[in-house]
Amino acid sequence: MKTPEDQIKELEEEIRKLPYHKGTERHIGVLRARISILKDKQLESQNRKSGGGGGYAVKKQGDATVVLVGPPSAGKSTLLNALTNAESKVAPYSFTTVSVIPGMMKYKNAYIQILDVPGLIEGAEEGKGRGREVLSVIRNTDLLIIMSDGERIEAIPRIQAALERNGIRVNKRPQRIRIKRHLNGGLTINTNIRQDLDRDTIKDIINQMGIKSADVYLEENITVEGLLDALSKNRVYIPALYVVNKADMGLPKKIPVELESGFIKMSADKGEGLAAFQESIWKALGLATIYLLKPLQEVNHDNSMVVKVGMTLKDVMNEIGTEFSEGKTKAKIWGEGAKFAGQEVSLETKIKENMIVRFI
Ligand SMILES: Nc1nc2c(ncn2[C@@H]2O[C@H](COP(=O)(O)OP(=O)(O)OP(=O)(O)O)[C@@H](O)[C@H]2O)c(=O)[nH]1
Ligand SMILES: [Mg+2]
């Protein structure tokens, strides 16, 4: 019997041989759907094998979790030690770190957990070493730092590609596709937006993924990739920052396209660029600090709280103790976001970094 790996290889080979144009689009779409199903099955069985009791299971702690990945000797442990209380072994040879080392970074009242993981992602697909477990740690993080040095900058897109092959979408968002499944009635495709893909192609792909009856709403111009992602259970979407370490040794000569939108330079062992890096983490995680006042308290910065950008005052109220908010229906705000000191606002108001709030 053919293994799933063989089947995937055969299907990929078939796609490679086909020219891509309108006439083959539908057939290629179906083949890609079949590959997607096989890969999902692979991922599921690997996750089962590596799940439960693995030595890498690290409890998530703090306000958010960040994972450092990169090729061996990029300086991941050096960086972790510089930012946190951790003491991860640093050495001038590869694969020094062999398990997940957690550290806690305090920044602007927030506790951010940073995990230093072994440089095992490339090759993880072949089930090598404990790469599988590293991938499962990455799947559960809030932010990824992909780190290399100037000489090996191409390791960054290579690692990103390896993550993508494992269903981890880096710096992407899911396409806007909604699927309402039914027991019968066939497939209907609903959209107000011009689609590059034919309806028949879209229907064939959805059918191939095992959905025979559903109302499908396409709220943007979808791609085959986006559709397959929406139909798969295994996709995660993780924001990432790119870091080029060892800037003291020189910067890369050629910048890969993935990094054209920006990257962070630093020298972890000289402590250069670390403050800007911390601020980038804070922004990428969408964290903000607000200050809460008790009912009769004067304006002060005593009670800080770490929240997520985009939260409303009502969301904040639902997260805090009653001493600040019991029976309250509105709020007064000071500082950032307030038109004047003590402005009265509704609970639908969105928080801003450094806002001072009293519920009334
Ligand atoms: N020149 C220079 N060397 C650095 C810098 N940061 C780290 N190093 C050195 O690079 C080597 C590897 O650093 P580690 O922190 O052990 O690297 P790692 O990424 O944790 O490596 P593995 O655990 O093997 O994956 C050590 O000799 C560090 O002293 C830097 O900013 N500049
Ligand atoms: Mg290390």
C-alpha cells in the first residue's frame, strides 16, 4: 500500500507537470485539495504521537508567550538570558539548547514568557529529533521571533517555509470565508466580490474536502490556498518578528523578500538593540497598559492593568474585580484617549495605551 508521503509526492509531481491556466485550474485545485487532506492526516497522527507527556510541554504563564526560533548558534539563548531571569546555556557550537527553556521578561507592567527552543524546525517534517514537539510549542504561542545572523539571513525564509508546510501561517490572516454546513441541499456559493476562481473550481475543491452541502460566503477574492486553509482544521495564524542578530559582525548583503517589510537588528551579547526589540514585541502582541481608579480615588498610576489593544471598557470590566466596577454603567477617563481630563464615556469606548479609568 502506498504511504501518504508517497501519495503526496505523486500528486505534487502531477501538478508540476501541468501547465497552469484557466483550463487546468479546476483539476489542479482538486489535486491540491487531495494533498491538503493527506497532509492534515499526517499532521494529526504526528500531533497524536508527540502529544501528551512530552518533555517539551511547558506551561503557558504570564500575559503572553513568545517563542524564539532560528538556526543553531543564532544567539537565541544569549537573547533569552539578556531579557529574562533564565540561564540558558550559551556555547559557540550548534545544538547547545536541547529542550525548551522558559524565561520571564517584565516589560511595562506585563509579564511576557519567552521560550528558547532547540533549533530543530528544519527537518521536523521528516520527524527528525524532537522537531515535532518544537512545532507544537510554536503552534501555541502568541508571537514568534525568527532569528538568524547576517551571514545566514536566508535561514529566516527557510524556517518560515518549513513552518508553512506544517500548517503554521506566519504573518498572515485567514481569508474571509464563512461556511454554514447543512445535512443536504448541495453547495451554494455566495459572494458580492469578483472572484478569480471559477465557481466550479471552488465547488470541486470544497466537495473534495468532504463538504457536500453548505452555504459558502466569500467576503473577498479567494485563492485556492485560502480556501484550503479555511477548510482545514490544522491551520494556525501566528504573527512573527524577524531578527538579524550579531549585527556587530556585519549586516546581510541581500535582503530576502520576506524581510523587505522590516526586520530588527541587534547584538544580543553586547545588549545592543534590545530596548527597541522589547518595544516591538509589545506592539506585535497588541498589549497596552491602563490604570484603574477606585470610585473615590484621586487620579494616580497605582493600579495598572495589562490589556489587549481593541478591548472596550466593558471588556475590561468583565476581567476585573468588583471593587472597581460593581454596578457601574459608564466611565470617566483621563490621559490618553480623553478629550479633556475626566471625560465621561460609554463602556463601548475602546481603551488606549496609558488611559486612566474610573467606572461610575
Ligand atoms: N558576535 C556576536 N556573537 C554572538 C552574539 N550573540 C550571541 N553570540 C555568540 O554566538 C554563539 C551561539 O550563541 P547561543 O546563544 O548559544 O546560540 P543559540 O541560538 O542558542 O544556539 P543553539 O542552542 O545551539 O541552537 C555564542 O558563542 C554566543 O556568544 C552577538 O550579538 N554577536
Ligand atoms: Mg541555545
